[in-house]
Amino acid sequence: MKSFSKLKKELDAGKVTGFYIFTGDEKEVLRKYIKRVDPNAKTLDTAEQLWAKISNKGLFNTGGTYVLHNNAEVQDIGVHKLIKMLGMNNLILVYDSIDKRRKFFKDADKYITEFKKFDDRQLISYIQNQVPELTSEMAFIIAKCSSNEIGRIENELDKLRFVDELNMDVLADLITPQVDDRIFEMIDSVASKNKDKAFDIYYDLLEIGEGPIKIISLLYMKFKQLFLVQNYYSLPENEIMSKTGLNYGQVKFTKKLVGKFSTGKILEILKEVQKTEVGVKTGQIDMELGTEDLILKIFQ
């Protein structure tokens, strides 16, 4: 399988190899690299359309670049025969997922590039490269508000490029969080002991119909992360990641919360969250009142 960095170097050098297989979850970057292979690439619906295009051997036909999505028929041709058939044309096969056990993909291994979702560290670096005035914390917030999707991140960064002074207040005004992001913001407010903000967001979420069960589950996850990081706080971040299974962003920003609650208090909170979740799910505790009471107990 071709590494993403190798593909980038090839295209930076103007080298187009003629045959590509793209796969992976980072769809926006994948789409951009189709355009980098050829800005005029044409998406086809069927293999029959492809055969018609590449069989045109006219004198003035200089070839084109064609894209097929999740097409199984071309796999029956075989990689080497397919490449020979392309002639002066380029072909980009895009698959949501690939089965590496299949002969076609085994033979095509060196032509495959996987576009994986970027991790927190990569996204923070990418965002700060685009807008150097942003702190790592601001970059992390932008990434999370954009669900770590490059396309949405770039849309949000476009709003910030001509702002004279960037700070948290500006981000709050300009960045558009999704409902899930508002939930995470509320959870962070509870873990940061920001009672007023936590309840403001909580009541906003109830108004738009967000169920408290998700909030209860995320509270448990947040305080479990805090318990783990607090216990390993003296270790380097990489070691904390290794021991806890948390990712870079989770460790980096949970460390900021260390000391807000004693370890004993965190254990009490985890037990109270579990008790509330069971009560709500079994109908013994009113969903909204139980969640509100839980949040109040955390602040006690």
C-alpha cells in the first residue's frame, strides 16, 4: 500500500502514475487528491462507460482521467490487464472499504492509498499551520466542533482568517458547534466546575430535545478519563496514553482538569453516575430530574 506522504511527493513533483485506488474515511482530503491527479477528472457511473472512453483511439485523443466509485466489475479484468487497457488515460478507483484478501487488491497493493482520519495531534498542527495565531487549545476546540473533518475545519478557518484578534470569545461567536459538540462543551463545563455554564447548556439541550441518557453516559466517560489521567499525572503524555488507552487530545486537555476534584470525589461521582444511569433506565428515577440532581451532586 502506498503511503499518503509518498502520494503527496509524487503529485508535488508532477508525477501522475495513471492508476490509483483510493480508500478511507477522510473523504474531503480524498476528493482533493482526485483533483490533484487531474482537475478535470470525470466521474463515471459504470464500467461500460469507462470501456467506451478508453477504447477511443482517435488521432487527437490525448486521454483523460476517470473516476469510478465502489465498482466491482473492473476487478474481474485483473490489475495488470486493466492498466494496459488504460493506455494514455488515468483511472482512479474509489472504494469505501477494500478486502485486502482479494486477488485484485493484493495485486494492486502498491497503487492503493488509504486516507485515514487525522488524529488530534495532526489536526492541531494542521490548524495552526493554516492560522498560526491560534493556540493549541483553540485549534483543538475547532477540530472538535468540526467533528475532526477537514472540510468543516477549513470552512471554520475561513471565518477566522481576517479576524484581528483571536481568542476564546471570538471562537464562541464564530464557530458553529453541532449538537454533539454542545453536549461535550456541557460535560467539559461540569468537569471544569463551571456550574452556570454547565446548566445553561444543559437547559438549551433539553429545549432542542436532546436526551439526558447521552449526557449521563458522557459524564461517566469524562470522569473516568479524569480519574485515569489524575493517577498518572506525573508521567509523560505518551506514557499516560499507553497506560490508559486515551488519545493525545484526551490526555492533553484532561490534564488541565487535574486537581479540580480529589481522587476520592471522582470515585464518588463515578458511583453516583452509575446509580443514576441504572435508575433512569429502569424507570425508578425521572430522567430529567435525575440528571439535574446528578449534576448538582457533582458540584457539591
